[in-house]
Amino acid sequence: MEKKRRGNPNWGKKGEGNTKSGNPKGQPRKGTAFTDILKELGDKKITGSIDYKTALAQKLWAMALNGDLGAIKLIYERVDGKPRETVDLGGEGMMSLADAFRYGVSRMTKAND
């Protein structure tokens, strides 16, 4: 009895062009990915002791001080962290998402008892 094959039945058939990978060059070499280039450039000095990362942070703060809400939000979330989400369950007050999850799990376990 012939074993049933899994996967693409056309894979490997010659003459139909199906043997090419969807990613023929593979993962980009180290140092050529955009993130690697940004990290490398960020460490380079612009003048004296100021590097690109420091200059970018200074520019972001200047934008925030000029009233740019996007810059203000970005700085706030990076410095203080994103605020906790709350869920209104219609009861007294609000509860955090984590508390709401625990509440739901406890109700499910009580229902299964």
C-alpha cells in the first residue's frame, strides 16, 4: 500500500517552476537589516560626545515641549509605562483587566463544581 504524502503535491516537480523558495535569499545577513543599520548609526558620534541616539532624544523632547501630542504620548509611555486598562463590569467602580480575568476564571471554576 502506498503511503499518503503530505504537503504540496507539486513541490519538487521539474519544469513547472515550483522548486523555488518563497524566500530565495533567506534571512538577511547580519548588519544589512534595517534595524541593525539603525542601531549602528545610533551609536555613531555626531559631534564631540553627542551620538545620534542622544540627538534624537533631544529632538523628541523639543517636539513635546512645542506641543506635539504624538511626541508627548511617546515620551510618557516610555518613561512611565502605558496606563493600566480597566474594564467596567457594571458593578461598583472599575477593575483592572487582570482582576476582570481572575473574576471570570473564578466564576468558571465555581460553575464547573
